[in-house]
Amino acid sequence: MNPRRGGHSWCGSLDPVLWLYCFAPTKDGGVFLGGLRLEMWQAFADMLGKWDEWGAGDWTTMAPFGEMGEQLKWGPLVFEETRKYTNEELVTMSIEYAKKGRLAPITPVVAPVCSPEETMKDANWLDRGIFTPVADPVYGELIAAQAQHKMTETPIRTKWVCRPVGYDNEHIYLKYMGFGPSKLKAMKERGIV
């Protein structure tokens, strides 16, 4: 049991409490799969053409999928199927299934795992200012990830990204202890600071 993970154990990238809920490999990277309800898990099986083979029509509850043994059984089966497709193909399959599938509009969540560069160029995050160029006085030009703000609020502002240890010491000694540059220099020479 891992209390930091909600009091339950994980098996690799598989969460035995919320299955189908994992990162899965593909031909060109990986996707996040989310099927938090039984119908979404069934839709995933159907979308891959595994409805009959996996017996999806007989499933009545998510409970069996939460057992560790079932995780170890289903993980390889799911990953074997997702490896047959690219990220884009799986996303398209999910969207099309929501329109025409046996359980439509129910469909599994399929989201590609993007590289940092792809994420930084994504219009969704660009519009929100999540990745902001910063002219840091110590490190120079950087891209900083920001917290998402509501579009009706003032966007956050970053003055600097990270300061080295002791960067503000002169300011702090002057402001809170009244030690000016000459006194601070003398203390440094004596090895006090």
C-alpha cells in the first residue's frame, strides 16, 4: 500500500483501482488511455475489434479489473493492441467510435503523449500563455512553464525563474540587518559570511 497514491498499490504504469487508465505504447510513441466506466472499457475493446475475443459483452462490473492479477493479464493484451497503431490512428479511432460505434457516443479517452517541444507548440497552451519566454538575469533566455490561469483573470508574471543560493544575500543583509556593502565585505573577509 502506498498512501501517497491514494492508499493503493500500482503495478508499473497500471492503476488497479481505475482500469482502463494507463499509458500505453504505440508505433510512434505512447498514448494515455482512460476508460473510467465499464462502458468506456467495453468501447475500447470494441474499437480494437476485440469485443467477442475479450468477451466485452459479458462484462457487468469493473471490479475484476481492479485485481492485481487481472492487471497483469490485461496490461500485455492492451499493449499488444495499441502497439499496432500510431498515436494519431488511435485518437482518430476513438473519435470515430464516438460517432458510429456500438456504444456511441461512449468512447475511451485516447490522448497522445507529446514531446516537450510538441507540447510547447500546441495552440491550446500557447493561447493560455503556459509556456512563457523569460529573460532571467542569471540564466538568460528561458522558456518557463506557468500555472494555468482563468482566461478572465490577469495572467501571471514571471520576473525570474530561479536564483542560485545566496543570490539575494546582499539585499537581505542590508534590508533586514542594516549591513551595507562595506560591512558585508569586511564580514566576508573575516569568514563570517
